[in-house]
Amino acid sequence: MKTAHIITRLIIGGAQENTLFNVDDQHHLHGDQVCLMTGPGVGPEGTLEQKALDRGLDLRLIPQMHRSLHPWKDAKCYFALKRMLHDYQPDIVHTHSSKAGILGRRAAHALGIPCVHSIHGASFHYGQPAVLHNAYKMAERWAEPWCQHFITVCDAMAKQYVDAGIGTRDKYTTIFSGMEVDRFLQPARTGEQVRESLGLKESDVVVGKIARLFNLKGHEYLIEAAPRIVAAVPDVKFLLVGDGILREQFENRIAELGLTDHFVFVGLVPPESVPEYIHAMDIAVHTSVWEGLARVLPQALICGKPIVSYDIDGAPEVCINDETGYLVPSRSIDELSAAIARLAADQDLRERLGRNGRERFSEPFRHEYMTERIRDVYRMVLDRT
């Protein structure tokens, strides 16, 4: 099977890690001929480009591919993609992310190549200006006929697209985003070693969040909830893993609240180090206001840690109240602080919910299982065309 994957940027992020696992598995486990086409992965988020090269993958950079909308550059990107696909002649194209999803699907359609599009998170979502929101929704409706099938990381994504008039439910298959499960079961460093390196004490109850310090990731809600949590459980410490343009703003607000000693900013870490930091946590929190199915939720559960999440998108599919964690209303402060404080005060409860999550979700999130199911979708599409 000869496959071309197209993604806007290969930064350090959930959609990008998912895609890289897919490409790597196809190449190393299934012997497929596969390439990954992407724009420059530049910025404070970090890049996975070197990891792809180190794994011997066929990585093809498209200088014209950028995240922001720019009609002239986007037109040049489209024609560059079309030439690249024409030269490569794949059996099937698999697109990822908004920009690459639109341009890649159009290029594949123009060349008569079957195409699958993955929805890692809706391109139209909360927090966008109305004009942009409606433009993306119209673009997705426009592009829908250009691909033969959609893959979503959660059922919620499929419902959002179908409700928006983008195809019918039978055109969607849900496949959880895969990861290296064994790395989360047995990290290179223990949680105790990580805590010691960060100056965290054994008695500290560590509430962790893994996300870029960017808009829509919701760090501000956790920060505003922190005074109530610390008042209820004084031993709580907040561990923030990730970096971005809002770091200084967050640090200033934490200082205003007099809670600097309760927050630890780790900064950007390599994806392979993430399991170590999750094992250093007692609770993992997800306060993004938009995301398909944040990888940190199943990752934390695989590590045996309970989760607290805003009730958005696919979160309810893994964050199950009083079974694996607690769902609270999006952008809430009172409910968020109460749920975290409840877990922080009860070690037995934390252990029970974490154990349930590990038993329930370790196998479905293996990247090998994900790739096998994705290849099943490829075969289905190719059999129909």
C-alpha cells in the first residue's frame, strides 16, 4: 500500500504525534510505502521533524504550507501539493488538520486519488471569530465530497460534523488516537525521581496539566481555581508541562494571587518524557475549551492517575464521573475547584479512579491498534473505488 499523509505542521502536539505514529507503523510494522508531507514546524511548540528523520521516514517539506490563512500563499501551496502528489502517485491520501485537510483533499480529488481525512479537532470551534467560524464550516461542507471517508478521534467529532451538514454518519469512523502505551505503564524515570528533581515533596498533592501555554488551552481557569483548592488542601502543588506565548502572563497572575510557591512551570519537554511527568502527578487536569479528545486524558488514565476535565468534545468518552474522574462544566471555576479539591483530599479515591482508568483504556489507545484500524479504513475505501 502506497500512502501519502499531509499535515499542516509537524509541531509537538496530539494530532502530530498521532500522525507520526501512523506513518511510522505503516513503514516499520506493515512495510507500506508511505511519505509525510508537511509545512515548516517552526515556533515555540517545538517540532517532531527530527524524530521523523531519525526514524528513517520519508518526510517532505512544503515551504508554502502555513497555518494562517493567506489566499496567495495558499494557492501556491495547493499547486505545490498537487505536483508533489502527482510525482509520488500514492494509492491513497490521508490528510490531517484544517489547512492541509482542505488543500490536500482538493489536490487529491483533482488528481483522482482516493482520500481519507482525519478530524483530530473540529476546524470550526469555540473561541473563533464568527466570520472565521462560519468560513471554516462552509469550507468543510465544500470539501466534504473531495474525500471518501472521515476518521475521527472520538464520536463527539463525528456528531459535530454531521450536525453541521458535513456528510452523513456512515462516512465517519471513530478510531482513538494511538500512543506508546508501554512507555506510560513503565516510564524511564519514576514519578518519585521526577518529583525530587522538581523540588516536590512526598507529601505534596500534585495537580498537573499538560498543554501549550496558548489561548483556548484553559490554563487561566485552573489558575483562578487555585486559591480555593489551596485553601481546601494546602499541600497542593500545580505542575504545568508545556510552553508558549502566555507564560509570562500566567506567571504574573499567579504572583498576584500569592501562589508562586504552589506552581511549577516545567516548560517544553520531549514527547517521550511526558509519561515521567504524568507519573509525578496525583491528578491530571484538562481545562481546554476546545479539543477533539485530548491525549493527556487517556495518557493519565494509563498511568493510573484520575482526571478532571471540562465537559467538551470527546472528554466524556474517557472521563467518566466517579469511575475514572470528574467532568465539570466548561469554563467553570467553582465546579473545577471542588472536583480537584475532592480528589486532592482523598488518596483512596484517587487510586480507585486511576486504577479503573488504566484497566479500561490501556489497550484501546495502543498506536499499533490504531494503525491497524486505519489501514482497514484504507482498504475499505480502495475496495469501493
